[in-house]
Amino acid sequence: MRHGGFYTMRKVGLKLKAMKRTMRIFKYEEERHKELAPYDHWYFQNIAVKPEEQGKGFGGLLISTMLKTIESDELPIYVETNTEKSVLIYQKYGFEILEHGIIPETDVPLWCMLRKAR
């Protein structure tokens, strides 16, 4: 989680004021999730690989293993990310961008993505 799952917290800091700001960010992400995927679906959350291990295929192995495990449910999969690098990885596995923007009152980017049921 130190290497991706808490990108937002690292970006805004860990002081009380920043913690309140972080909670607003998480609330915004939750609201977007509920609005963009108001149906049964899987939700990928906090997928990350340590920076020194990136580029070795571990992220792809994790994603492909999870996809194989849940594909038989025939449900879409929702994910959000705060990095463009992650967007490119998810797109390789069939995720499409539903929405992209900057979280209000922050400089934190947000991509909301969906992989349709197969």
C-alpha cells in the first residue's frame, strides 16, 4: 500500500489538515464509483507494486490472475487510479476510461475505468 494504494495520502501529506483533505478525496472517489457503476461488479482496489519491482511483470501477473479467477462470474470490473502509468497497464487488460479529471479542490488526477463483462 505504501507503493501505490496510498498515492493520494502521500501526495497531500499526513498532517491533520491533509488527512481531512484526503478523506474528502476518498469520499469523492466513492461517489464517482457509486455513480459510474451502480450495478453488480467486481472492484479492484489498492493494486500496487513496489517501485523497485515495477517493470518485471508482477503487476500484470497480479491483474491477469485476478481476471482468470473472477471472469466466470461474468461481471464487469471497476477500478480507479491516480496515475497515468496505471491507466496504460489497465488498458492492456481491456479496461476503458469512463471518466478522467482532477479531484475538486486538489491537484490529484482520477481515472475511473471499467472492464466489461466477458
